Amino acid sequence: MRSPLPRSARTGREQAHATPARTRAFLAIAAVSAFLAGCSSDLDGSPTSNIPGPDPERALPADALNPLGPVARQQDQLWDIAYPIAIGVFVLVFGGLAFILLRFRDKGQDELPKQTHGNTRLEIAWTLAPAVILIFIAVPTVRTIFDLADEPAADALMVDVVGKQYWWQFEYTNEGEGFYTASELHIPTGREVFITLDGTEPGDPQIYQTSPPVLHSFWVPSLAGKRDWVPGTTRTMRIQADEPGVYPGNCAEFCGLSHANMRFTVIAHEPDDYAAWAADQQEPAQSPEGELAQRGEEVFATCLACHAVDGHPAQATDESGIARFGPSLTHFAQREAFAGYIYDSPFGDSVEDEEEAMENLRQWIRDPQSLKPGAQMIPYSEADLPDEDLDALLAYLGTLE
């Protein structure tokens, strides 16, 4: 005759039966919320992630499941292998768990069920099965890792990337180039782009005494997977685009107050168009025409402590193209957005509201924190920069093409 359940076991069973219905309701609400969140096409409901710049003409331009380059496709192939296996394991494990919970649930009996243990065949099976699954996933994974870690192609476009708070600096280092852009990475189609995530740049020591560099993660969903930018180290990755267009990117590692505002775009050109663009980027800024813009050039001399403008008369000739704490503004008027690519530039080709964009740029100079919390740009009040000087400065920025 089987022994009756001890009092403590009966008490536990009675407490289990008394589990509140609200717990089950909470779990159901959590599951539905997670499902609905996964169905969302975008944070703001727009089809283009609300990223300034030319319309990519894609329903989901930042779609990691829609690879638009050979590197992204190679990584996506791993997903095609691992995901069905993961779903199968999930169904088997949780299906078995659900069966056991229902089949052997407490039915109010007062006796302990028959105790069993030590099934050798089952133990061998559930030891070998995971090992076989891991081997099946590991072989293509390791092969892909080694392929992507290979040396760059002979004709690869070489770009050094530095993560700031909160924007990205791109330095084009191929022979005959040697220039900088900010938040816009221009590349040719059909050509490998070898990226060095350079965390060794010292930056401004005065700034870093109080605000040391932090972790970032470089991610262009349609072109490649994430890669961390780590202070003090150098890491590499590669991307490549099949067709011309705009490929949105973002920082994927929390890095401070404006982490979500640390956007950038990869703009892919036809090879000839890229060559023309690169040649133009190496040209210094020209002295502006017009009295207001010329006055703005003089005012901008105070900005050279943080920003570079090649060709500016107050910038030493041996400092041409150097990286400073702030973005290089040599060709600022060519960019489609500013402030980490979250506001349309009033000088961009695709600006929707030029008046609003100009007001944003004015406010950005006056009080950067009001537009982008945590930004390390120095504010300029009217006492520091009178309105007439600000107007002149904006006019000068509009000539930097």
C-alpha cells in the first residue's frame, strides 16, 4: 500500500490550487504584448524609420531579415539554418513539458506517484541529441566567422570608424583619399568596404577627463550584423551594398542619454558617382561670396577649437583634414541631416520644411541639450553669440558644399 502524502505536501498542493487567476491573466497580457511588439513596423509608425535623407523606397529600410548585400546574405544564411532548429527544439521541449504538466498533473490523490529514475537509453539520447545539433550549427557558423574575418580584398574601400557621444566619425583611409565625414558613410556599390572600428583614438583629453569614451555598437541592418566599438581596442568588419540607395544604421549598444539619437546612414553610389563624390570631398572649402557669409567665416574661427573646415583661413595648413572633437564641417552643406542625423539639414536636397530645419539648426547652436540630451557640443547664448553673428554663421555654413 502506498504511503499517504505528508502534511507539508498536501499544504503545498492546496496552495498551488489557490494560485490567483490574476497571475495567469498577467502572463497572457505579457505574451500578447510581446507578440504585438514584434509585429510593429517602426517606432513611430512610419515606413522609413523617420531617418532624414533621400527616400530609400523600401517598406522596411532597416530590415535585418531583408539582406541587401553579400555580407548580410552570408550572415542571413546562418539564420536560415539555426532558426528552424531552434523552433524545433522549442516545440519539443515545451511541448513535452506541457504534456507532462497536463498528463501527470495533481488530480487530488493522497498518495505519492510511483517514483522512477535511471533510464539509460533516454539519458544517452538527450546527451547525444544536443551535441549533434550543436555540431550541425557550429560547422557553418565557424566557417562564416572565418570568411568574414579574412583579410580585406585588394580593392576594398578602407574606412576607420570612431564612435562619439552621440555621432559617428568616418575616415576614408585609402591611398589618395584621406578625408572625414560625420554620420554619413558613402560607399560604392559592388565593392567591399572594410571597416576598422577604432577605439584607440585619444580624442580631446579635456573632455575625456570628465566624460570618457563608452561602448557603442555599429549596425547597418540591411548590410551586416552588429559589431561593438570598444574603447581602447580595434575591431574590424565588412559591408557591401548591391544597389545604390540609402541604408539606415544606428548605435545598437546603450551609450548614454541620446543613444537612440545616434543615427547614421550608409549612402551607396554607382562606382563612377562615388569616385566623383570622393574627389569633391578632398577639395577644401572655398571662401564665400557675399558680405553676410564672409562675416560668418570670421565668426566660425571660434568654432575651430572643436570643428575642422579645410580651407578656412584661420585653420593651419598642416591641420588640413585632421579629426577634432566635433565633426568636420568642410562639406557640411552637402549633408542631409545634422546632430547625429536626427534633424533635416536646411541645406539638404531632401529637406521637407526648410524654415523648420533652419530653426532647428539655430536652436542646435544655441542650446544643443534642448534638441539632443547629453550632447557634448558647447551652447552659445545670445551673450556669447549675438543674433547678427548667428545669422552670419548660418549663412557661412550654407556655403560649405
